[in-house]
Amino acid sequence: MTRREARETVFALLYEYDFNRTEDPAAVYANAVAVRGIEENEYIRATYAGVCDKREEIDAKIEAAAKNWRVQRMSACTRTILRLAVYEMLFVDDIPVATAMDEAVELAKKYDDENAYAFVNGILSGIKDSEAAGRV
């Protein structure tokens, strides 16, 4: 499985969890593995768990960069893409920030509204700039 395929799997898991917030994230993951036959993959498991674990911190970074936008007002697809990308940008050492941003834009082009990729890119650029300046 390529990293891009693994990232899409994480995106799907996070999207599913966004709609099943009453369930434990581990239960959503275990069900997806059992029902959909998701391949055992360290990146998938660790990234999914990491985003779920750091969700509040990630959402705060997104809202700080998204002037006048609350995360809950964004489409489920957009906020899921942003959460995944911000996690990769801030917490995954072997993924360059530019790669995380590019992959998020590609996910938005593939799965989201036709204009969402520009919004995603703008938010992620703001987070990158804020992190570089030590403001966020």
C-alpha cells in the first residue's frame, strides 16, 4: 500500500469517526478493519489514533488560521482533510510540511467541493506560516 493510499484510508476512518462521535475511536477503527478488511499498517493506525487524540489542539490551530470560520461550520470533508494535514504537518516527522499540504490539496480536489482545495491550501499555508513564526 502506498502512503497516498494509506492517507486516503486514514481520511475515510476520520470522516467516519466524525459521524460516529458516540463511539470510541478504537471501536471505529476495529470495525473498519473487520468489515472493510483494512490492511494492518502502522501509518494508518498511528495517524488515525493521533488525529483523534490531538483533535482539540488541531482544531484550535485550524480556527486560528481560518479567520471568521469555526471548524464545525466547515464541511465534514474539509475539516477531516484539514485535521489530517495539520496532524501530519505538526506531529509526523517523516512527512515534509510541503508534502502534507500538497496531499491535502489533492484529497480536497478528489473528495470535496470544487473550490475547497483553495480554502484548504489557504488554511494550511496560514498554519505553516504561524508555526514558522512561533505564533500558534
